[in-house]
Amino acid sequence: MDVMNHTSSFLLPSIPIDNKPALTYALIVLNQRLPRFTPLLWNHAQLRLCADGGANRIYDEMPDLFPNEDPLDVRNRYRPDVIKGDMDSIRTEVLAFYKDLGTKTVDESLDQDTTDLHKCIAHIQEITPGVEKPNWCILVAGALGGRFDHEIGNINVLCRFSNIRIVLLSEDSLIQLLPKSHHHEIHILSSVEGPHCGLIPIGMPSANTTTTGLQWDLNNTEMRFGGLVSTSNIVREGKITVQSDSDLLWTISIKN
């Protein structure tokens, strides 16, 4: 079985030249408070989208991350490429501001069966040939926190687009899917993440999961809701390996 490598180097000011895997990033901003490291994600991304009210967050909160700069200069510099969603949250003046700067807007208010995050990922698929290949990664800022049903909807998107690397991010943690189709090697950047982490079966129980590099490693361990799930685990080595017969959620804390 092929090995899939993972790293959180997008949390670094610059991505090392020899970083593996070498990824192309897209960024989606949701309508939750911006993580302090949003400018880093923005600079690493080749494509930047706001999901509906996420544009309000960029407009209102990005200047707060640069308190010594003129807010208008910051807003002009951090202009999303696309704003997409059902447009029930974005303020009129924010929409007008970004339209004047040339941002593309896509109103999908007729589609109430998918979330704004789903709509944005589908848009990236449409305009970017090869996004499903393993050298692409979609970073989602503001994906955790706030309403629990929104969080679950975002996690559901990980499962619906399991063939795409997607990382859900908040101020203090990240979540990504580890598909059962691969063995996984997770390269830990101890300067920006950890040590608290977890592995959680999603969609179905795991009859056997095996790991290395954790304080409480799993050895052909069964995990299921109503039974054991590996929460509040601790990273002990610079590389974590994971093998499972089920899709798993990997989560790790982000350092302040």
C-alpha cells in the first residue's frame, strides 16, 4: 500500500525547499474568527476563496492582525480571488468593496443542499485541473469553533472529498482525514504543533489501527464510538505512522 506523507509546514513563515511532499495550496476562509496565522496561509496559497460571510472576516479582522498599518492598505492587499456561497451572511458594503477590487463572486443561493465550504471546494475542482492529485492541499481557516452543527458539516466535507487533501484549521488545532487507502507518515513540526493529538474513526468503526510515535500507540486496536477512541494522546517522536482499515480523523494542537 502506498504511503501518504503529511506535514504542517504551511504554519511556518516559509516552506523549506526540500519539504516533502511539495504541495500547492488553496485557502478557503469561513465565517469564524480568523486564526492569527491567517496571513501565513494566505501567502502560501495560490488561490484564495471566501465562503460567503468569510469575506466579512477578512474585511473586519485582517487589519487587526496588522495594527501598525492603514486598514485600507491591508484590505487592498488581502483581496480574495473568489467569494462563493448562498450570500446570506456577507454584508452589502463588503461585497461591493471586493467586487470593485475585481474579486469574482458566485451566488449559489438556489443550492441549499450543500454547505458553503462544499461549494468552495467544488469550485476549486472546477477551475483547477488536477486538484484531486496528491500535490494539492486545501487549507480551511475558521473551520472549527462556533456552532457544533457547522463543525460537523465541515468534517462531513472531509469525507465527501476524501480524494483531496483538506486541512480544517482553527486558532488552536487542525483536523485532516487519513484515508484507509494509504499508510500515513505524519512529520511533526514541534515548533508550531503538538504535543496533544488524536485519532478518531469516522464513518465506520476501525477493526484494527496501528501507530508508532505516540505516547499511547495503537497495536491492531479496535476503535469505535461507544468504545475506545484515541483522544488526548501525545506526540513522542518526530514522525508518526498510522495504518488502519478505516478512514480516520487526525487532529493535533497548534501552539500559540
